[in-house]
Amino acid sequence: MSATSITIHFTLNGEHVSAEIEPHHTILEVLRQQFALYGARESCGQGLCGCCTVIVNGESVSGCLYLAAMADGGEVTTVEHLDASGELDVVQRAFIECGAFQCGFCTSGFILMSRQLLDRNPDPTEAEIRHFLSGNLCRCAAYPEIIEAVKLAARMRRSEGAVPA
Ligand code: FES
Ligand code: FES
């Protein structure tokens, strides 16, 4: 602990936690280095690719830019929370079904964003899917499969009764 370190307290994937951080630490650094949560990844490091996406207080943020100190008292959700029950989330199942990844580096960001989209709009058009995911980049160019996976997840949610058909 240095003279400049501070303690933050927040809810992480449903559990109350605390962390000793430096003011310049990003939430991505804290999640990976202190909580061994590796789903969010750093790629561009500039808020341009979405690989580092995490949810803070219900909104997606670029974990590579979002200062951990800003999460103090808040609620942080990572992709690891989606299958915390022991079963894959419907979006995760749809990505597997559609083969919506190649190297997988971008996948957790796409899955978190897709889940956010479907929570807000259970039956998005393709244009709405493309628009909502436009901040996420896939260097393997798995975009067609990703779009199909989001459409499939929307259908699966309706057929499984998660949202009105
Ligand atoms: S690594 Fe954060 S947006 Fe690219
Ligand atoms: S699957 Fe490789 S970057 Fe998207």
C-alpha cells in the first residue's frame, strides 16, 4: 500500500468486495489483477474496441478507460456473472450455436453488449443489432455469425419464456 493508495468498496458480480487501488488504476486492471477475472481483455487500450467491456451501475463502460475509483460504492458486473448459476446464459449458448467467434478475444465484450441490447430490446432488428454493437470490433471479422447469434438469442429468449413471445 503506497501513500497514494485508496480503498474502494463495491459490489462485484453480486458480492460485496473491497480493493486497494492507486488513483490511476482502471477497473480493468483491478478486475484482472486483484480478482482474477480475465473475461474482459485489453486490446486497443483507448476505448475503441469493446474488448474490455464491463457493466458499471447498469451501463456498459470501457474497462480500459474507466477509473476504478469511479466504481466506489457502485455495482460492477463482468461476463463471468452470466453463467454464475452453473448454466450458460442464452446469449452464450447462441454464440456457441452460431460459431460466433474465432480467436475469442473480443467475445466477452460482444456477449455482454448483446445481453444489454436484448434486456432493453427483446426483438431488435438487424439494423438495431448492428448499431448497438458498433462500438465492438472483431479482428477475426466474425460479424455475420455474431449478428446471427444475437438474433438466435432473441428467439431463444422468447421461446424459453424469458420475455413475452
Ligand atoms: S481495450 Fe478498452 S476499448 Fe479497446
Ligand atoms: S473472434 Fe477474434 S477478435 Fe473477434
